[in-house]
Amino acid sequence: MEKLAPGRFLIHPWSEDGDGNYKFHLNVRVINDSGEPESLDLQIEWDDPEYMECRDYVLLGKGEQWEFCQARLSGTISTVQLTIPPGEWFIALHPVYDLESFQKDCQHAVSIGLEDKVIGVSQGGRNIIALSCGMQEAPAIFVVSRLHPYETAGSWCVSEILNLLCDEAHSSGPLVSKFRFVVVPMPNPDGVASGCCKLSQRGGTDLCHEGAAPGDMAGEALARLLTAVKPMAYLDLHGWMYRNHDGLSWSHDTERDALVGKLSGDPVFSKEWRGSSWAKKPDRLGDFFMRASRDHGAISFIVSPSWFGRDVSQMRHFGRAMLKAICEVVDT
Ligand SMILES: [Zn+2]
């Protein structure tokens, strides 16, 4: 970040490997301690020409409240004028969900009755935590999010999935009477802590596509858990920058069609799905989707919700509705 003048800054978003497809991580803390609203002029040098049309705004806010602020584009630079109210705020492209947010969600879930277990540690020494509920012998549904560290959509979806499971666990609801749920909301804490876009660290692992192979401690912990759980269904929640599409990859065509059918008509799912069947793709040793669907026969989905036009409460709804629909689809 460079200070150009009083109230004017130039920001260079950081990307550990320069892949423009993942370079959407903006997370800037701004503190106005003057007691009055202050204006702030920002230039953001994305240094990536390909995806600029998806970077013509920023969000200003914190927690679950974010204001959309239109930016002007010129080459690879977004320029935006903001009015910062007194206090501490964040400027982001996607509503921030950090390790502290996860800690709070985790503590809440455990206080309601979900079981927590440290399944391993990351290369950086951070605990990898799994939360679970339901009967031990019931068919298992495995949920993971945030393998790619900038993709906060997945985290907000899982935050609400944990709320759903808390409701279920608290009231012995219909889902926990049929299934066991195992959720790993934050398997890449090193990547999140260091502000990575795709990997676990600079020069590290793409946990989603490489982590199931030996070599990364967080990936190995997740792979061990997946093997122990042997899920009947696998949901991997991501997030992406495309505006008018949500991403969906799947292992089983019939269940994919049933899932899309169940979600159609819900206004939060009005975007078109983009993605493909992975059933015929060549096997990749380190890919968790392949591991879940081929080694364990799980009905598997990778879901990438788009933030554009959605707020946090809609993203929460996306996660809750997605898990419920998957439960209905696999409940045969
Ligand atoms: Zn991703």
C-alpha cells in the first residue's frame, strides 16, 4: 500500500502465484479516528488485465453489513472514492470471513452440541478442526469449504450450515436422525492467515487439487479424515468472481439434475449454473473431489457461489438451502 497524498492511497493486491483467475483477494482495514466521516480515495492496481470487468466495485463494511461502492476502471486499475464513517472498517471485494470469524462460529457450534476434533495441524502449526453431529453409524455427509483461501462465499455458506446443524442437533431434527455430518470449515488456515488467493502459502499447495496427495500436513489430515468417514455425499464449497453464474461440478448426473431441480424457483438460486461433470475427467492423485467420488463412491459436488448481487444473508441462505437439497437428493 502506498500513500499518494493525505486521504489518497494506492493498493497492490497480492497474489502468491499471479494466477489472475484467483486474484480477487482485497482485505484492507481502515480506521477513521476523527469522529467525523472522512473521504478516502483509493486506487487499486490489480496488475491483471483478464478479469478487470469483475473488479469495478469495492465493498465497505464489516461483519455481515457491507455497502456496495462503484469503482471506475482504467486499464488494470480500479479507482473509487469512499466516505469512511468514524470507526474501524474493511474494504474488500468479498465480505471478509477470517480465522477469528471461524473461531466464533466454532465456539458457538460446540456450545450448542456439535463435537469438535483437531484432525491435524497445518504446515504453519495451526489446528485443523472438524465439527460433527449425528449418529456414528449413519451415512455420512462430508462438507468442506475455503480450500482456496480468498473464497469467503464458501465460509459464509458453511457458517450457516453450522447453524442448521446446531438447530438439528438441538432439536433432534430430521437430518441428524438420518445422516452423520462431518464439516471441515477451515482446512487451509495458513492460506487464510497469510492472505493467499489459491495456495497454502507462497510456493505452497493448492489443497483442493493437490492436497489429497502426500506432502502437505493440512491436506494429509483432511485425506485421513475423508478415508475414515467414507462419506456417501461430499460437498466442497468455494466461491468465484463471475457475476451471473454459480459454479457446479458433479460426479453423478442424476443427482446433479435432481439438485438443480430442487433449488430452481428459489430466488437466491436464480443465476445460471456453469460447470461440468467430473465423471470422465482423468484421475488426479491429489484432488479431493476425485478422492471422494472415486475412492469412496460419494455423490460429490463442488459448488462455487458468486458474490455479485448477493449479501451475507443471501449467501447464508445459499449454504443452508444447498445442504438441505443435497440431503433430500441422497435420501433414497
Ligand atoms: Zn476455489
